[in-house]
Amino acid sequence: MSTRVRNTVAGLVAGAVLAVTGCTGQETDGPEDPAPSEAAPEEFTEQDLDWGACEEGASGTECATFEVPLDYDEPEGERIEIAVKRFPSESGDPDGSLVVNPGGPGGSGLDFADAAPFATSDKVRDHFDVVGFDPRGVGRSTPL
């Protein structure tokens, strides 16, 4: 490898490292965030979802919504709904759920869940429900 190529690669790696470390956004002298169990009352973490047929998307998917506080610092305040979609496991007896999210900003996890037959293996779909959600203010979740 020539010196010029080696220096270019080293510069790209150094730039990537700086970009990643500059994006962490960690505060070092503030209080720690509360543990999830402290931040979200059971009324939000223990919801039973009413799964039903989806109005649109891949056949065989099921949709539901659940409530979350608009502001977790004020859990008794305004609430919004988050839309979720699952592509049930092929076995009908899943080992758990695989939650997918296309990233963002603004990407629909519901639409991403529709791609489960193409994005996951038969073995994964046999053992897991594939679940996607539309984040706050995106797609079929409550607009902000």
C-alpha cells in the first residue's frame, strides 16, 4: 500500500472516530437518567395490547396502539398513542419478539415490519414475532 493511500485511510479512520465520539452527547456533571422502572409507571409498561387486523400492509400482520406520556417528567399529563405492527411467528408459539426500527428521522417501523419476510430468515420468523413501531410523531402514531 502506498504512503498516500495509507495516509488517506488513516485520515478517514481518524475522522470517523472523531465524528462518532463527538456525537455521543453524554453529560458528565449532571444527574444520571432514572432507570426505566423509575421513569415509566406500570400503567405504561404493563399494557395489554389489543392486536387486530391491519388496515394496510403485508397480509397476516396485526396492528395495535399503546399510550405513552407526552412528557415522562409529567406522566399524569397529556398522552399520545404509539402505533405498532407485528408479523406473527410462523410457528404460532414465538420465543419472543424481534423489534425492528429503520432508523430516522421519520422512518416508519410499521412499514419496516412489512418487510419481515424479505429481511429476516425463515428460522427467525419461525421463532420470533417481528414487531415494528412508528415513533412519536411519525406515520400512524400521534402527530406532534
